[in-house]
Amino acid sequence: MKTLTHLGTRMPALGLGTWQLAGSTCARVVRGALDLGYRHIDTAQAYGNEAEVGAAIAESGVDREQLFLTTKLWMDRLARADVLRSAEESLRRLRTDWLDLLLIHWPNPRVPLAETLEAMAELREAGKLRHIGVSNFPVALLQQAVEEVGAEIFCDQVEYHPLLSQRPVLDYLRPRGMPLVAYSPLAHGKVLTHPEVRRIASKHGATPAQVSLAWLLGQDGVAAIPKASGMEHLRDNLAALDLDLDPADRAALDKLQGHTRTVAPSWAPNWDT
């Protein structure tokens, strides 16, 4: 499994995203992923499935030290007291003593960023988590977190796929050795039907999903956390690690990058263009 290393910690480049997985389906998919060799699991307080993720991990028998486990603070829980309380709740639901990574799920301008990051740092110092990070942060907010607050940020998790450019964010992260973790790497299915992606998939005897994931995972400092609905998709996504796209393929996919954003709630920050 390809890994990315930052701040002395190795993170598997391909993980399992659990957004929109619920109940027994979530537990079954997470357990199946762990059985296949996935070791990077991503969840969030807002997903409502931390308990199912925790149960699947506990039942799998996989050594906790072998896992990279991420959860996220929801945007109404970013005040210091809420950070400390809700993180403890997440730990209980996930049946773990520590998190590998705790992220701010979405920025909330009503709560000072420094307050949230300092509370997260308290949790890190107490051994409750190994690293802190952010999600859905454009460059201006990354600069605030890193350069003004002085926080040691592990990564930025953002929507990223062949139809959406994240060049400004990548240009900020890469010189600092900070990974970009790509969520919605298939653009909620839009990538799967794109003629150019399908052409490249046919050329390699692969699936469009594998092409998109291979394009992401072949980039410097990029990880991806696709969701899967069952064992077939889990296996297909894992096989993307073995797909070698040639320079012509990559150039063709690079040209597709535009502004197709599939996650854009009303509370989103001002995105980079």
C-alpha cells in the first residue's frame, strides 16, 4: 500500500470514506475493507456512523496501531469546550483511546480559528490524538491556521477529482509536505460517465473509477478516500493502486480540470479559483 508521510506519521494513500454509509451497511463495508487490507478509515461526527465504524474495527481484530483513523468536528462544535467534549464522545463511539487525525470538518467564521486549533492541540498533548488537520479550507484559511495561529496541520481534506482543479491548495500544501486528502474523488459519479475518462479506462482494461483514483494517487502528496457500497467496489478501488497511467493519459486528464464542484453547501467558504 502506498503511503504518505508527514510529521513522522505514515498515512495510507488510499482509504475508505464513509460519508452516507449508515447502520449495518456501514459496519459491513468497513469490516470488508479491513479484511481486504484497507488501513485508512475516514468518518465524521456529522456522518452519524462513528459507532458502526468503531464496532467494525473492534470486530475485525486488526491491531489498532496498524490503522489510520480519522474523524471530524462538526462546525457547531468548534468552541473550546465543545471540541473537548465532542472529541471524547467520538473516542467512545469509535472504541479507541486515540485518533490518528482529527479534522475541522468545515470552517465556522463565528468561532475564532485559533480557539478551535488550540483546543485540538490540547487533545493532542493529552494523547487523545496524534495529529490535527482541516477540511474544506481554501488557501486563505490554511494561511491563517499555519502562519497566523502557528498550528501544526497534518493535511487539508477537500473535494478533488479530474473535473475540479485544486491547484492553489496543492501549491500551498506541497512545499510544506502537507498532504491533500481527496474526498468525492469520483465527483458523485460524474467522472464515471466522462468520455475521456471512459476512453482511458477502455485503453487499460480498467474502470473509470480506477482511472480517476490512479490519476489522484499518482500525484505528489495526494491521498484519496472513495466511498464504496460493497466488496466489489472495495476491490475495484484497491486495484487502482496497480494501474499505471502513462504521461499521455495524465496530460489528457489534467486538461479536464475545471470547476465542477459537487459539494457546495450554503456555509462553504470562498473557494480558490
